[in-house]
Amino acid sequence: MSQNIFFTNKWKSFAILIIGIFLTIAAAIYTKKDSETLAKREFTLVCNEISTIKAKIQ
């Protein structure tokens, strides 16, 4: 009987581990995409600002 409980707890622990790894990977991907989007937006803003200043100088 105790061996059956061991296997049940082992599978629960394994399932929790897999779910945790999956959630960690999903959070990392989401954070990467979000930071890339923010960096692209900021880069575009700086480029537009430089173009505006360049046009005013000429």
C-alpha cells in the first residue's frame, strides 16, 4: 500500500514540475516579446526625433 502512495505522489510531483517548467518558459517568451516590442518602439521614436532635428537643421 505504501508503495502505491509513493507512485501517486511521484506522478503528482512530476506533473507539478512539468507545469512549472511550462509556465516559466511561457513567461520568459512573453517577457522577451514584450521587451523587444518596447525596444523597437523606442528605437522608432528616437529615429523619428533625429529625422525631425535633421530636417530643421537643413
